[in-house]
Amino acid sequence: MTDNATPSAPQEDKVDLILRQWHDERPDIDPSPMAITGRLARVLGNINPKLQQVFGQYNLNPGEFDVLASLRRAGSPYTLTPNQLLDALMLTSGAMTNRIDRLEQKGLVSRSPDPNDRRGVYVSLTDAGMDLIDDAVTDHTNNLHQLLAGLTADEQAELAVLLKKLLAHVEPAS
């Protein structure tokens, strides 16, 4: 199918069955939002194991990948404070400390004192961490392209815009 072709209707799925059942049992309600939330949940349920499979090839869990990716995206010198990482990843400080501890034990990040704040610390990618995240993010993005191959480029762009709009509506303002 090309981007200009009219897509055929997808086959019925389990969400269609759920909607039909609700319509039959409770015709007084409109279950149509379940078509979106149910499919989002099912999509994530199918995608997450495939994401974790790629992370596992690098002996990482998704949270560790996120920390390394945040440091890599920050640019040279690939260093952030734990609070900057917390803001980027929306975690509790305890969860962040555990992730940093595990990554430090693996030799992928290092901690160094903040020269301007005796209580402060910087977290930096090590050379091994840089090599690992560069390889992992390449495989991760290739995996994402394969997972989204069922949609045309135009459909992917449209879905990204719609999900951004929905997220802005449901996510608390920062």
C-alpha cells in the first residue's frame, strides 16, 4: 500500500467485541472511548516486551536505558545532576538513586562531587556507558521502526500529533 492508497478496514479485534458487548448490555452508555484506551493498552502490552527484549540484549532494564539515554541526549559532557535526571524521567528520588547505583556498579556511569555544592553530585556517562547507549539506541530505534511499520509515514505523523494532543490534555502541567 502506498501513502496515497485508501487503507482497508482492519479486521475485527478484541476491543470491537468488548464494545459490542457493552452496547448489548448497557445501551444507555457510550463506550466508544474504550476503543481508544483499550487499543492503547493492548498496543503497549504488545510493544513493551519487544522493547525490553532489545534492552535485555544490553543487560539493561527500561529504566536504566532511560537514564543512559537522558545523559546521552544532554550532549557533551554527558553529565546531569540527579535532580535533572528526576525531572527528565519523572521518578522518585529513591528510584533514581537505585538506577544510578546499578549503572555505576556496571561501570556505565560515574558520580563526581559538585564543586559548587558540597551536597551536590554529578552523574556522567563513562566511555563504556557511551558506547553501550549508542549501540542500544541504534537497535532501539530500528526496533521502533519495525514496530510501527504497519502505519504509513503520514499515519505515523498524524498519530504522533493526536497522541501529543491527548497527552497534553491528560498529563499534569509541569
